[in-house]
Amino acid sequence: MSTLLDRPRDAGREAPADTGRWWALVVLALAQLMVVLDATIVNIALPTAQADIGFSDADRQWVVTGYALAFGSLLLLGGRLSDFFGRKRMFLIGLIGFALASALGGAAGSLEMLIVARALQGAFGAALAPAALSLLSTTFTEPAERGKAFGIFGAISGAGGGIGLLLGGVLTEYASWRWCLYVNLVIAALAVLGAVVKLKDEPVAAHGKIDVPGTVAAVIGLVGLVYGLGKAETDGWTAGWTLGPIAVGVLALIAFVLIERRVAHPLLPLRVVLDRNRGGSYASIAIAGAGMFGIFLFLTYFLTAVLGFTPVKTGLAFLPMLGSVMLTATTAGSLLAPRIGPRPLVPVGALIAAGGMVFLTRLQLDSTYAAGVLPGLIVIGLGLGLVFAPTQNAATSGVEHHDAGVASAMINTVQQIGGSIGTALLSSFAATAASDYLAGKKQTPELVARAALESYHTVFWWSAGFFVLAALVAAVLFRTGPLDVDPDAPPAMAH
């Protein structure tokens, strides 16, 4: 309301545009939810899919990794394509392609078909996610409205993983694992309809050629990193199939930086990354993303293995955290971030999340959900809400419009890579802690359960450390004061 009162001139003509912008946010948030929840919704369905189709535990990881490889490695290209060919166009292509890939996965009769479908989901998600975030950035340019919009969008990003666990549990238990994929057809259909009616893009300017050498180097680098880190979980950190791809990935990314410094039309202009606020956003969200996997992955293990929760009950157990994420994300985004900027908010949020992780290290085999798990989840959610909304806002603030797509892609890229690193590191630490606990002892069911609990405690401590590191990085890198925005930019797409 305050924004309308601040602009009395032609207020009657501006109201419909404002309404259109908020409907545009609904469309963009719906698409973002589909991409984010798909990273976890399939995890719940995997055991049932494995029994139905018939594949080994070793092969199971590729259903998850196939999505991560395609999504993580193609995000920068997807972001640049949205700058070149139009964000609404890439948004619609991403939505429709993601839906078709989901239909293919839902109908899969073999592991190979399922992995191909997941890789296609990742590829189209890489076109969809940066287009959605850049459309949001170019639509909401007035600071107060922008803060509120990014607060809601950040809440969706932070809560999507938990929503995926809940929805995956419900669909697997009461329908079929295949509906964990088919549900995307419903979401995408609503988002496409909304996009056609409510989204309108800016005119696309001529931008020269696609940076092919940079694209190849980026894809090889990110695929190498994600693949190698995925192999570390199963083969160990010293295996050739772990170190080799990681080394290739690091060398390719070094080559990518050198290429970007020299080409006329870079895939990722270094000016996008070198801005302190954007650099702070990318670093903070990458490190926090690594810590988040300690919550979703290993707390899920505790809930199912120790407390005996069903898939649905496990998903419901995360709802209080989602509520607290939404509370602080919308508050920080709409009230605080436009006034004070991200520098005080992100470090405080990361430290609060770290405190919640430390609380979870107190869990024992006889702990209850209400006393042992719930308080930690609420505290972690309150912290994550303060991290996600300001970082996503800062990642696209003050960026030139022709760089909005690639700036948006970077926030998804670093979150994906951070999550992959977190999965590999935390899984390795957990396995080592459990084996060390069992070393030299006669194994009994009680001892094995205590070894698993020790592995969870180890992961929670490391996750707390990740959040503390994110807080330190954010405190150092972010500039003091409100974010730079482009108040004169025309609303891009609401009508």
C-alpha cells in the first residue's frame, strides 16, 4: 500500500500494473518451486522405483546425479541464452521441456530411460531457473516491492526441498512413485498458462555471438566437478574416478576464466562476479547450500531409521522449518533488506542456522521429535530465511539488464555446486565417523545404531561449520547499506 501512496500521480492507472506484477510473481514462484522440489521429491520415490524397475543401489545415485550434472553444467548457458533470445521465450521453453521430460521419466520402464529423463529435466531446468529469476529482477525495480518479491521468491527456494520431501512421500505412499514426476505436468501447465497471460518481456537487443569456447570450458568444468564429487560418495576420495574428473573440472574452470577475460562476448562477464555484493551472494549461497544438505539428507535418515517415520510423516516433520523459512524470508525481504542491505542479515541468518545445527547434535537414540528435532528445525528455518531472500536479491541488484540472465544463472549454479560438494563431503565424513566408531568392536544392532547416530552428529557439526563460514564470508564481502537497484528501469513483463 505504501508504494501506491508514495506515487499519487496517475495512481489509478498504475494499480492494474501493480496487480499484474504480483500475478507475475505467482507464475515465477510456481516455476521455481517445480525446479527446486524436483531435487528432493525423487529421493523419496527412489526405493520404490528401484523395486519396480529393478536396478542396483550403485546405479541408484545416477537418477539423482543425472539431474545435477545437466542442471549444474548448463545453467550459465541457459542464463546467457535468456539474455540473447528473451527471458519469457526461454522461460516457456524451459517449462514445456521440463514437463515433457517429466512425462518421459514417469513412463520409464528401464533405468536408462529414467536417467535420460532426469538429465533432460536438468537441461530444461537450466533454461528455466535463470530466466525466472532474471524476469523477477527486471519486473520488480522499486526497492520496497523488490524486497517483498525476493522475500517470497527466496522463501520458495529455501522451502522447496522440504516441500519436495513431503510431496514425494504423499505421492509415493498414496499414488505411485511415477506421480513424483507426473506432478510436474500439472505445475508446468498452470505456469505456462500464467506466463502467456501475465508475463511480457523486454525487447531483446543484439548481443553478438554465443561464447562457444567459454561454454565448452564451463560445461566440461562443471560436469567434471559434479561427476567427480558424486563418485567420491561411492568410490572414496582417493579413487581415480574421483580425482581425475575433479582435476579436469578445476583445470577447465581455470581455462574458462582465462577465456572470459579475452573474448569479446563472454558467457560470464567477469564484471558480474567481481562486484562485491554479487560476489558475496554467490559465495554465501554456495557455502550455505553445502550446509543445507546436512539438514535434508541426514536428518531424513534419522527420522526414518531412528524414529521410524513413514515417508509422509518425514515430509510433514519438515513443515515447521518451512514455515519459519517463509516467516523470516518475507520479513527480511520486504522490511529489512531494502533499508539496511544484506550485510547484517546474511551473517546473522547463517549464525542462527548454525545454532540450530548445533542443537541437533544433542539427538540421541531415545530422543523424540517434539523435544529433540522440532526446536532445531525451527531455528534453522529462521536462519535460512535471512540468508536466501537477501542473497538472491543482491545477486541481481544493480546488474545491467543485458546481464540479468547470467547473473541469475550464477546464483543457481553456485547453489548446485555447493550442494554437490556438501553431499560428497558430508557423506564421506558420515561414513568415516561410523566406521571409526565400529572399529575393533563386536557389532550388535545397538552398536550399529549408535555408529549411525555418531555419523549424524558428525554431519551436523560440519554443517554448523559451513554456516559459520558462510556468515564470515558474507560479513567480509557484502557492502554496508541498501542494495543498488535500477529504479528507472521499466517494469518488464506484468500487464
